[in-house]
Amino acid sequence: MSQSPEIIIENQPVHLVVLELHYHAELIKTLYEILRFSNFKITLITLPSVFKKTALPTSSEDGLLNVHLKHDKETISDFISRMDSVFRSADILYFNTIRHYWRELNDVPFVATSMVRIHNAHCDFTHFSRLHRPVINCLGILSHLVRKVLIGKEWKHKKELFEKIDYFMFPNQTITDYVLKNGWVDQRKVLPPVLPFGFLGEKEYKLDGKDKNTVTIAITGKVTNSKKDFDLVFLAIGKCLDELKYPVKLVLLGNAGQKHAKSIIKNFKSIESSKFSLDYSEGYVPAEVFEEKVASVDFFVAPIQVDTHFRKYHEVYGKSKMSGIENDILIYRKPSLVVSQYRMSDPLDSVVGYFDPTPDSLASKITEWVNNRTSDELQDAFGNMESYKREVIADNFYALCREIM
């Protein structure tokens, strides 16, 4: 019995042409790791410097992945022109990151349905109203407005490009709701965030033979107070050490070799004792070493500096921009204490505890989680995160692509 035309169409692969001319190599790798679980064919158009960081093959035997790289000395405009037939072959044209090259990107043939991933909502949509500290940064902002906006016509070309884009997708539901509430994008062009930036790891990173009499906590990311409040953690740990039933080991899972990290390291080392120890790295941490350290961790602490900026624009973690802690929680299956201004949606909130950005509040939470072994109790909740499994994400995104094609 022959299949109906509808069934034949539904079983066909979706050809996703992915354009990445900037720096989000880790998201390209994540995209590949997710979509290989469903019926996709991916063509990646990118720069050699970006592709090298993905550690992906230039093509796959199963036909899932094909890669086109910019030639040495080739301009972005010429590269886009050379890729004309590739763009026209797409079912879905997927812009993974757009930060500049606005004029050149307007030359992409918008034949297929297009979508763009937004990383910084204020920078992309609100312009003047979200300039970061306009009084303090007036000279830098003036330079930006003259070079990029007046001469480079960045806002004009961005507006032209966004008018061509069919759909926008944001990192999570919280940011999606924030943008819709403010009316920055036509709601008919906003897709549900069925393709998150991260996915649930298949295994629990757990170190065999770990000392159960020590609780290990970790902070991910570069060791600098510009993104996370390490001084807050230092003060909190100092306040609660006498209340802890178990010794605590703090692991800094990021480069601590920069000049601005020295005072942070000095503070933590000043309180080292039989109840507290510090582990950090002054430089690049190889993947195998990183994974070994993560395996020893009981829970993360995320003292996020919620008010931040991207380029000359003010951004707010948890509203206009997503923190990487969400991906760290998922991939490594580690619960986390998170600053209270950064709220997680279900089901991630089931493995999160919140603290106010004060030493007393964080000290209280660390004491509670260490003494009660709270992170052990929360581990089972990862089993209820079906929506973050790679095969589920892939199938949901496939269904969405079929719907909008």
C-alpha cells in the first residue's frame, strides 16, 4: 500500500542552512549534538576560526553535516555571494548569531523561511533607550554612535535585515515573555523557545571514590567580578564556616590567571583552613581535567551580576540575556544556588535554590545545602526533565520547522 503524499512529506529531512560569522562555536556544536537525533540535514556556513573551535568534522558519513568555510582573504560580501546557491537550497535559513556585517547580510537571498537566534535583546531591539551608563560612558557611546550608527548605518541595516527575517527565537521562555511584554517584536514572528541553548546530559558527572565527608561547590566561568560577584561568595563563606557540618571545597571552573583574578584568589586563600580549601587554574583547563573537576562537584553557586552590558548597551541577565549557568546545570546534572533576581522556569527551577545578593542570605543557603546535603536530594529531579533531552528537543524543533516552512 503506497503512502499518502502527506506522510511522504513529513518523513523528508529538513535542510537547515546555518550561518555563523561571529563567535558562538559552542552553540553550533550543541545544535549538531541535538539535531542528529531527528530528520535534519545541516549545512554550516562559517569562518575557519569559528569552525575550528567546534571540533566537528567538515562532513559526516550519515550526510547530516556539510560545511562551507570562508576562504583566506575573501571578503564577507564575496563569501556570501559565493554561497548564493547554498542559501537558495535551504528549507530553513538559520542565523545563529548576528553581531555585525549587517549590510552584507542584507544580500543573503531570503528564499527560504528564515529565523534568527537573539542573544542580547536590548542591544538588538531598543537602541537609544538601553545605552549603558550614558553619562559615565558618554565618550565611548558617542564614538559608537558616530562610527557604527551614523557612518556604518548599523541601525538602518539591522532594521532592514530584521524586516526580512520571518521568525525570531529567544534562549528561554522568560526572555521570550519579556520581549513580548515590551512589544519589541511582532508576536506573530516570535517562535516558542523549543530549541534551547543547552540540553540535559546523558550521564551524571560523579567522581568514583569521592570523599563524602567534604562538600564540593563550584563557580563556572572566568574569574572576574564583572560577570559574577566573587567577593559576595568570599564574604558568605567566611560568615558560615563555623556553622558547617562538613568541610567545603570551592572549585573555580574558569581561567583565574588574569590580573583581575589575583585579588579574588588572595581573598579565598586567606580563609583556607581545615574547613575550607580552594581549587583554581591559572590558564586554560583541558576538557578532560574540566570534566574530572566537575565530577567532584556537589552543587554550583551562581552569584550572577545581573546588571551587565553588551557592547554599548545595558543588558539584564534573566530578562534580556541568558546566563550560561542554565546550560551548566543541565549538561552536568548539578543543582545550583542562584542569585534571586535570576529566576528559572519549570523544570529547571526544581533543582535551583535562590539567595538574595547579600552575604547573610548566601551564607544561610550554603549552610542549609551543605548541612542537609540538599544537592543529593535534588538529583532525582533531573529525571523529570524530558523536555531537555536531545531527542525530544530535536523532534519538537523538527515539528516546528515543518509547521513554518
